[in-house]
Amino acid sequence: MSKNILQQKIEKLHTAQKSLSLMGAAMRNTVLQIVATLMKEQREVIFAANARDLIAAERAGLAKPLLKRLRFDEQKLISACDGMLQIVDLDDPIHQVRLQRELDEGLILTQETCPIGVIGMIFESRPDALIQIASLCLKSGNGIVLKGGSEALATNRVLTKIFKDVSNAVFPPEVAGDWIHLIEKRESVAEMLNMTEYIDLIIPRGSKKFVKYIMDNTSIAVLGHADGICHCFIDSSADQELAVRVTIDSKCQYPAACNAVETILIHKSCAKQILPMLCEALEAKGVEIRGDERVRDIVLCTPAVEADWSTEYLDLIVSIKVVDSVEQAVNHINTYGSSHTDCIITKDRDHAEFFMDAVDSADVYWNCSTRFADGYRYGLGAEVGISTNKIHARGPVGLEGLISYKWKLRGHGQIVEDYTGPDAKGFTHKDL
């Protein structure tokens, strides 16, 4: 059975990745450095392509949160390029020895890091996500198949071309620009999700419905999160000004982000003091407030319904609930949250430590904005996404989340038979 064009390209990418994984870090870093420089030099070309995407998306009625993610401006360009250079400065994540152990004299076992292989990235809107995943995959020796949303096609084409052009100029022919490929047709996604022979990991970035679709329609391992229902809990001993400052940033700094707060919980003992100040600050930012009955006894706002506690608004809307204790706050978060990022604001160290231990989320904070849940801000250089998985990577996924490991055993003719039976040799199991 003959292979179609997409299958041929992915097979070629799969082969190129094997050579990429054997290449020294210096050459991979060189490509990243040149790409970062070239993107700044070609900013007008990139911005023009993004402007075309934005005009088409607005005419098509793309939702406001997605339009915000689609916009690729000077600030996002600088951040993306800084992230690439930060990745360059990180140690090479592959071919690193994590463990070395003598099983017996002359029989040495090592655990060494290696790339996962070929990553399939499916994402909506955000062109900067393409830069992050491509950079991290290149640094970690992985190949990357990209499928961006049609709304960002012009921008994604320009960005991918820069990576390809630089790779073609720097890498040897067996790798060249074949380690990266941009899929443009929507119907190719289903085909991509069935490429178990060539693709080792799928990373989706987008809405809950979108991520769930990906998880339900592939047997390839999927890394990601389905929701970003994040919380701020203002405890009884919270400093009022600090609480308002942190909560406003968590909600309003970038409402369309998956780490923006969607629900605020307030301890009953401080609700009357903090709620008026907090709601005034939220309303000044244009936030619609939905409160439970106890909240509405203190301030005027829209009634919150059960569905609000499990809704990711990705907009200037927030739900607020009054709780009786830190334990009740934790229970609410573990019941309605998405295991993404949650914060406690308190002066009480014991309450803070209990909260951070008891909340079952990838990121748990004390007295700081949930918006810090980001690979760049963590010093990871960038991120391919934020994972709420408990196996493999969790939280912002940087280089560590894109590597696996292999066991290497070096011997001199040893056989298992010598270590079995009544006269068996013993293992030394000595860490070296």
C-alpha cells in the first residue's frame, strides 16, 4: 500500500530525529541562537502575517479569549526569543548519566537520558506555543509535528519556515529541516493521531473540549491538561492589601490564560472586611462577579450557580464563595478544581503548608499569583504546556518533560546462569 505525502514526510521526520538525537548540543544551540536573531530581524514579516490571521479571525467571529491568544506582538516576540536564549543556556538534557551502579565486578549499569522521539503538538491560536515547543524539542533532540489552528496559519507558516531555513543551513543533510513539520489541513489531524509507528507523544493545547477529543481519539500517549480551573483562597489571617493585589493579578493580568484564577474562596472571618475592597478592585478591571449567598449578603453581585464552580471562564468573570475553614477550601478545590494551579493567601505558616500539601494540584502557591505557573517564569526556558498528569511530567513542562531514559549495561561475557542456583554468584549492587 503506497504512502501518502503526509506519511512520507512524517516517516522522513522520524528518521531525521534519530540523527538529531546523536548530534552534539553545540550545533542544536547554534540553530536556536540564529533563529532567535532571525525572528527579531524578520519581525515585520511575522507581524504582517499575524495581522492577516487576526483580521480573518475577527471576521469569522473567533471568541475573544482565542483572539487574545492569537495576537503575536512585540512583547510576545521578545518573550519568545528570550525563552529560546534561556534554553540555549540550559545544560544538554540528553546523554546525561543519572545513575551508575556496579552489579558485579566488571558489570556496570548506567541510566542515561535520551529523547522521547517524535512529538505531535496540536494547539489552537497561540503562535508563541509553536516557538516554545519547537525550541524545546530541538534542544532535547526530539522531532516535532505541529498542527496549529487554521486561525493562525499565516503566522505559523512564517515561524516554521524560519526554523526550517536555519536548520537547512546549519545541520547536515540527514537532519536538515526535516526534524520539524507543520501540518496545515484539519483532516490530517485524524491521520496524525493514528501514526503510532512514528509519533511517540501527543501534546494538545486548547479548550477542555479540544483536549478531551484528542485524548479520546488516539492510542498515542497524551500529555496535557483538560482545564485550568484555578483558585485563590484568602485565609482568615491574610493581609488585605496583599490579598487584593495577588488576587487581581491572578485574575486580570491575562484572563485568557489557563493559569488565571476562576474562583476565589474567602474565609468567613475576614469576608466582611475583604470582600468590599476586593470586589471594588475587580469591578474596576471590568470583572463580572458571581457570588454565593454569603457573598451576596455582603456585596451586590450576580448569583453564582453550581456550574460556576467547575467553569473555566477564560474571561473577565470570576466566582466567589465564602468558606468556613482552610479544610473546606481544600475540599472545594479538590472537588471542583482541575489540578492545575491554586494559591493560599495567609500569614499562617501551618495553614499554608497544610494547603500546599493537601491540595491535589500540579502547582500550589503561598502568597503569590497563580500566573507564575509558566515554564519561562520557572526558568525552564519555555514550556510545551502545563500537565496535570501524575505520571511522567507534571506542572509546566520544559526540557525534563521531553526526555526519557535508557538503561545501558556493560559487561565482559557475564551470563545470568552464573547468578542462579546453589553456587550462584552474588551481586555487589554498588553505586559508583
